[in-house]
Amino acid sequence: MPGEPWSAQIARSAVEAALHAHRLDGLAPAAVQVTGELLAAAWRLDPGGQAYLSARYRDDVLRLAVYDGHQAHGNARLAAHCEARRRAALRLLRVVVRECGGEWGFGDSREPGGGTRTWVTLPRAGALGYLPG
């Protein structure tokens, strides 16, 4: 999807619809929040670029990953600054993932063209308890 501000809303809607179609609606509040945060960070770090969202549910764990075109920096100081920027952009994501008992991280993308892959795991039990109704 295009690296534009509105892409986060499109991605959130797509994840919510996919979860509903597979009767996983209880995971939606956490998954939709995380998806929005992932896409917003991708846009901030690679504005105007492209982002790729992957969602997979297996073994009672929802895995979300966003690939963006932001390349790794060869200079160690720039790389450290960039990593700090990405971590700061994902503060809310970090809280949601922690509340759900999941994990997250980022690193070089193995996709053609490189870039960065940011990923999240949300265990079913934890995600069902996020924002209880």
C-alpha cells in the first residue's frame, strides 16, 4: 500500500474485516491498534514510499508484520538515531503488545529491495483480554 497517512486506516479496516471473516473478532481491538501504529510508523520513517502488511494467525497467535522501504544506515551513529526514532514512534505499540503478553521487534527486511520489517505477535489469550467490554 502507498506510504501515505490514510493507509493506516485502510490497513486497520482490512485487518478488522479479515479477523471478522475468520470469527476472530475478539482479537480486533488489539490487532487494529497495533496495525495502525505499525503503518503510521512506516509512513513517518518512509513518507511517500510503499508499505506491505502481512497478517497470519497460527497456533493461537496473531502475527502482524509491516515492511517499509527505509534502508539501514551504514553509519553507526545514524543507525542508532534511526533506531531510536523508530522505537519512539512505536511507544503505544509497545504498551499494547506488553498488555497482550506478546512480542515485537524490527530489523532488516529480507524482501527484495530491502528496507525494514517491523513485527508483532499477539497471543490469543492476551489479545482477548485487551480492552475488555
